[in-house]
Amino acid sequence: MSPRDRLFLAANWHVDCRLVAELPEDSVVGIRFIIYAVSIAIALGAVLFTGWYGYADFSLRQQIEDGNRQMEDTYWDVAEVRRMQRFYETEAKKIESAYSEIKNPVFISGFISDVGRTLPDRMILDAIDYADSTIIIRGRLRDSPERASQTIGSYVNTLRTDPAIGPLFTTINITGLERSTEDDQMMTLEITFRIKPRSP
């Protein structure tokens, strides 16, 4: 090589002074950054979940307290409603009883008066029972059994034909006639009256 021949270097040439082993990573997103980001995301998720769980628990406790408070506030209202229901039930029963009395065509006081008016001389009434559209009179008659039977039969016929008594009942029958165990001359009797329902 002659001294005349020179080495011509290109304009972009430079000396490579890099220490490759000591240089930082040249990737766009570093591994450390990814690890830190994932750790922060996990921690943030745990914090958010804990906060949401605490908020849900607090909200549930508040709802329970509000429900208990409303129950306490409405306790006396419910008690008052129940008291009024019992009161109305009692009054309704009174009204139904009064309606049944009004619907009944037989006035007990008038019936007793009419029975007393038609009662034979030797007959004594001991009781008058009224229930379920039925009136039962129980009494005694001092007479021999034959005459007592005739007297009671005649009395029942009188009741059936009496204009103040007969039209009020569907049937008037002797339902009991026995000789007293204490007195042979005393007959116990029972007469049943079936009340005729009032037409609407």
C-alpha cells in the first residue's frame, strides 16, 4: 500500500463506546413497570372490594335499623286496628242479633201473654225456652192420665186455631207427656212451636 493511498471514512462513522451489559432495558414497557402495575391493580381491587363490602354491610345495618324503627312506630297503630276490629265484631254480632229479633215474627212478650190467656185452669207452666226458631213450653197438669191427655190435646188444638198464635207457627205439637214420679196425679208436658219464617 502506497503512502498515497488514504483511508476515507464515511461521514456517519463513530466510535462505539457502549457498555452493553450496564445499559438499561431498551424495551418499550419494562418488566418492572408491568410488575408494579399488576401489584398496584391487585391492591387497588382489594381496597375497592373491601370498601364495597363495608358499604354493603353498613347499608344493610341501616336498613335493619330503619325496619325495626318502623315496626316500633307502627306497633301502637296495629294494636289500635286490632282493638277496632274486635269492637266492630262485637257490634256486628249485636246488629245481627237485633236483625234476627226484628225478622222473627213472634214477640216473646206477646206470645207469653197469649199462652197465659189460653192456658187451662189446672195447667201450670214451668219454663219457656226459645232458640233457633223454636219455642218450647214445659209445664204440669194435675189430673188423671186419661183426662190429662184429653186436656192437653184440646189445649194444643186451641193453640193451633187461636188467631193470635196459630198463624205464627208452622207446627204446634206435643213433644213430651209423662206421669210424674213423685205424684201419680201430676203429668209433665212439653209443647214445641215451630216459628213460621217471615216472608221477605
